[in-house]
Amino acid sequence: MRDIARFNLPARLLHWTIAAMVLAMLFIGVAMVTSVAHYHTLVALHRPLGIGILVLAVLRLINRWRHQPPELPSDLPSWQRQAAHTSHILLYGLMLALPLVGWAMLSAAGYPIGLAGSVVLPPILPRDPGVYAWLRPLHTVLAYTLFGIILAHLGAALMHGLIRRDGVLSSMALRLTASKTP
């Protein structure tokens, strides 16, 4: 049995909270574009959830800078190391970019971003229908890109957990006790 190096508890809590929020966000986003009857309810969920993801992603980045993640297995091929590094940059970048693009898009459309009750975020862009028309499809493309990166991330996690059994998946597991692997 060898000890598994693990992400610290805040990193694991943030990871799984953001993962649940992003998954919910993707389903809400798809439902928003397909549902006329529930559109306003879904938008009312989508906006604060996006800002929540933005805030938690910033906290996760701060935690990552302060606490180095565990090393990848030494026998991992270099192309897989590079793919892991690149996919993490893309994940963080998209978790920051998507809410900001959404906020900018709504600002350009002149729509307020209500969080809860009377709490409304200020616009980050002036009202401009041309900018809105440019940002709206960008937001969609970024969402589909995030979905694709998440699928690749999930596939890699399952490969590490089920095939390689090298502790990478366990390093992010949300168990609060120490884990061991054979």
C-alpha cells in the first residue's frame, strides 16, 4: 500500500461544488434555449449560478496558487502530462470567461443581472446591441467548448481510476479521511 498525495480539502470541496454547478448550468442553458414556457425561471437560475461559478473559480485559482496540486504519476507519458496541463488551463479559463462573457452580453443588451432579491450587479459594458449580437454566439460556443473539455476531463479521470489505478482520481475524491491504494 502506498500513500496517495491528495489535493487539500478546500480544493476538493471547490472542485466538486463547481462541478455540480457547471453541470446544472449546462442543463439549464440547454433548457433555456429549448423552453419558451420556463425561459424566465431558467434565466433567473442561470444568472446567479454563473456568478457563483465565477466567484468559486477565482477562489479555486487562489487556493491552487497557494497549495500546489499533487504530482502526476512519474510514468505518465509526456503527451498526457501536457494534455492534463492544457485541459486544466482551458477549464479554468472557461470557468472564468463564460460568466464574464454572459455578464458582458447581458450588460450590452441592457438586462440587469439579479442575484437575489434586490441585489443586482452593475453592467460591465455599455448598452450596445451590436456587441450583444457578437457576444451571444460566443457565449454558446464557449459553453459547448466547456462541455467538450469536461467530457475529456471525465474520460481522463475514469482512465486514471479504472485502468491505470494510479491514485490520480483518488487525489480529488471527496473523502474526508486519508485514503490508501494497493
